[in-house]
Amino acid sequence: MNAGRIALVTGASQGIGRACALELARAGATVALAARNLDKLAGVAAEISAAGGKAHAFALDVANEESIKECAKAVIAHFGAVNILVNNAGITRDILALRMKRKDWDDVLTTNLTGAFLMTQAVMSQMVKGRWGRIINVTSVVGQTGQAGQANYAASKAGLIGLTKSLARELASRTITVNAVAPGFIETAMTEVLTEDQKAMNAQFIPLGRVGTDVEVAHAVAFLASEEAGYITGHTLDVNGGMYMG
């Protein structure tokens, strides 16, 4: 449970981020919802409020360093602290490496990896002072396996795993755990563009025989954010139905 904790979730307006925000609120945390689309965030905040939880929306563009700093300051000013950080915001720019433009590479690495690092850095010092924290980075199965047409995305997600392990070593003495959750094929806005035949073909490579849900990823995130996960750090928790067993 996370009663009394303040959780900041990036990319909280939809998909996995929204599910994580709802699950953390259900577990008792007060949730700072951060994303570019404030209208969508207001809807998530209303869902949490209707269920008896507490949440507030904050504007955030994780590709912009100033936006990250301003968001972190605003959340801490409003709630007094950030105890749990979920670095979930991410983008894709899929294309074969032979044709990938430098901007496709830079946009994905800046958003998915640099943004997570800068957001962590922005809230880290007050976690250190409070001598308690939970940082969860949402990576991906393709950061472990690679994927044709996703060299930029896979590199950014593999980078998140390395960042997770390094920060876990740096912050452990302050009772701050740093872990990652690596979803496999999950039903989200990113996968809605696929046809039913494509989805069925992908499911053939999943031992459990089905795609996952954003709620199943959120359950893993909420566990790693809990008191019960206090002796787990530097770990990547796979939520992939058996697609990858490392």
C-alpha cells in the first residue's frame, strides 16, 4: 500500500500511464498526473476523484528540459514532495535504420531516455533528504531483444535498463529503490493501429497466448512502488506473457 505517499506519473493521460495512476491511487497514493494534454489529464483526475482518490494535473513535455524542471517544482510546491516516480512517457518513430533520419533517432532518445533521466534528477534530491523513494522506469521487451525497425526505440529502452541499475546503486543507501518494468505486447493506443490479423500473429509468439493489458503492467508498477517491495532494487520486472525469458 502507498497511503500518504505522493506519486508522480509521466505520460499519465492514456494507456499504461493512466492505468498506473489509477492503480497507485487505488493503493492510497496521491497522484500527480503529468503529460502534454491537460484535457485528458483532467479526465483521469476525475476518474481518480470519483473513486475516492486524490490527483492533480500538471503540464509536462518530457522532451523539454525546462518543462521537466518546471513540472517537478510545481508538483513539489503543490504536494510538498515526490515519493514515487513513474517514468512512463515515451514515443516511437519506427523505420528501418537504413532510412532513419537523425531527428527520428534524437526525438526518441530525448523523450524516452534523457527525459526519464532529467525527471529523476529533478526529484531525486528531495527523495534523498527524505531517505525514502521509489523510482520505476517503464522500459520494453524490445530493449532486451531488439526489434527490426525500432533501433531508436529499442536503444532508448535498453538505456533505461542501464540507467535503472546505475541509479539503484547510487541511491540504495538512502532507502530509495530504482526498478524497471518491461512490458511485452500490450493493448494500448500504440497497438490499436494494428489489424486483428497482425495482433493474432503477434500472439503466436507469446507463450500465454494473448496480449497483455495496461492494468497488468500497472499492477507490477504498483507492487514495485509499495513498502512490500523494499528489498528489490536494480531489477527489471518482465510483464510479457513469456515473450522473453532472460
